[in-house]
Amino acid sequence: MLQRVMIVSGESSGELYGAYLAKTLKSRNPEIDIIGVGGDRMESSGVELISRISSSFGLIEAVTTYRELLKTFKQITAALKSFNPQVLVLIDFPDFNIRVAKKAKKLGIKILYYVSPQVWAWRRGRVKVIGELVDKMAVVLPFESKIYRDANILCEFTGHPILDEIIEVVQDMGFTVKDIGTTKLKIKIREELGLRPDSPVMALMPGSRRHEVTKLLPVMLNMVEMIKRLYPDYQFVMPIAPNLQEISKREITDLRGMATGILPLDGQSVKSLLASDIGVIASGTSTLQAALLKAPMVVVYKLSPITYFIGRLVVKVRHISLVNVILDNLGSQYSGFRIKELLQGDANERNIVTEITKIIDDSGYRDEMMSQINAVSDQFMDKKASLRVAEIAEEL
């Protein structure tokens, strides 16, 4: 019987996945004790937090959080010995979690690694290191399982936990996943959010990290003013990532009083995309979320010049957005069409408006985009990630 589990997440998305996993584990094992590293969502799902999320992003930003990470690592090491979990679930955050795995391995604790590092993009050598430490990999992208199986590592594609969140939101509204993208669901969500039900909506998603918002928010504001002149009936929503520092939240929330007419929504990315006809989205998990929610999109991203320069040297992928990376790995039978990615200097308001205009006005182009979005979505729709990962933990 599964009685003691530790879950370690490192940032906002992983913390959400940890919360859904904890909720599922508790529903299946009522007497279970779960401790871990996370945030409010994991805590509200019944996880006793030994430390709160301590994350760093990018090469420059990492320096500022080293002391906090070291403190968290020491707390985890102590808890591994005192709590002695039957299974340790590590969620993404590889540089930190691989160190945690080494400690747990020495203590004979079973290790389930949930959400693979992006070994398909860079630092492929981590596959061998991970394989020597973990008892099983639970990967969330369909092409990742082959990478580990080719290295003789026990691995399973479980689907993506963002679909669990989507299903929960849709069912709470009285609908099913088959209703995603339909007019009746869009109207219901728009009415709930206080939007005009019959007017189109654009979702603006400048990222879940402070430096992303700082670089992309001004561009999106300028873009909105241009779009309003071209398409005056459009409405705009901007979900605010739960982990954003308060100063970034204030920057976005202050938009409510501005002439832009953007509606900020605290932590409601699923409803924002369900209500929308199109999205302007920072590269990241949100692009996959948009694909699962049948939202056509343009992808944007900006990094500090030095981080981008180094990234170009070490990252070995044709595209950076998850939806395009998945398409690149589906095989030659799928169309060569890819979602537009505007990076660095190309991520400017004029280029974004040009792509949005094409999506809105060119039905053939939009249909081809939706065909590829559906091809991505089809890879996930029969999976229940949190349930399957809970079952794997029990099996271990």
C-alpha cells in the first residue's frame, strides 16, 4: 500500500502538475501522507510543504536564487531521511532534481521522474545520467518515450497534465472535451467573464516569468492598439500566471484602467483560451495548451541578448514552441505547415499584426493551421496523465 510520497516541483507549471497528482493519489489512497516542494496549489491538494518553490530562469537570472535553492536542497535531503518516502516524484526542473535523485538513490528510495527535461533540444547526455538514477520515466510529450526506450530506460508516455486541468474546467461548466472550440461553449465562457458573447476575443499571454512579461507586454500593448483600428469588434483578455511576482501582477492588472480595454484574469488561462478565437502566446507550455483548446495562435518570445546567443549555440531544434516541436516529430505524413514563431527582434507589433491578419482574413491559411493543431491535439485526448502517474507510483 502506498503510504508515503514526496513530490518535488520547481516552478509554476510543475507545481500545477504536482497538485493534480497529489489530489489523484489521495483519492486513491485516503491514508497517504504526501510532503514536498511546491506552492499554494500543491498545499491545497493536501501536500505538506517542506519548502516553497525556488526556481531560476535563464543563465543570468540563475545567480540570484542560488542561496535559496541550496537551502531548499538541504531541507529535501533532511526530509528524505526522516520521512523516508516509498516513492519520490520529481517533476521537471532537471539541474536541481537530478541532484535530489542522487541523494534518494543512495537511500534506496524509488524514483519516478515526471515530465522529462528537454533532452531532445539540448544536453542529450542527461538521458544516461537520468537512466542511472530513476526507476521509471513518465513523459508528457509523445515522441519523448522513444528517446528513453532507445537508451533501455523504463519509460511511458502518460499524456499531459494540462489536459486534466482543461477537462476539469470544461466539466465544471457543464460541457465535455468534445465541446471545445464550439460556439456554445465560447458564448458561455464569455458571458461568465463579462465579455460580449457575440464579439471575437483575442488571448494575450506574455509568459509566466517576470523577464518574459517585461519584454513582451509592451509589444502586446502596441499590437492591441493596431488591432483595434483594424478589427474594432475584438475583445482582449490576458490571464496572469499564478507565480508572477506581485510587481508583475500589478503591471498587468493596471491594464484594466487603460484605454487598451484588456481584461486581466488572475490564473484563468484555460477559460481565456476557451473564450478566444486567436491567441498571441509566449513560447512555452501555453502553446500546447492553446492547441488542446483549439485556438489558432502566433508564438512570440524574447530573451536577453546573451542568453539568446548562447541558446542558439546549444539548442538543437528547428522550432521552439511545443506545438511545432510535436509536429516536427509526427512524421512526413503530416503537413509541413508550422505555427508562426516570432523571436527576438522579429517579435514586434507589426509582424504580430501581419500574422494575425492572415489568420483572421485568410480562411485557407486558418484551416491549414487548425488541421495541424488538431493533429497535435489528437496525440493527447485519450490520455489521463495524473491518473496514470498515480498508478505508476503505486506500482513502484
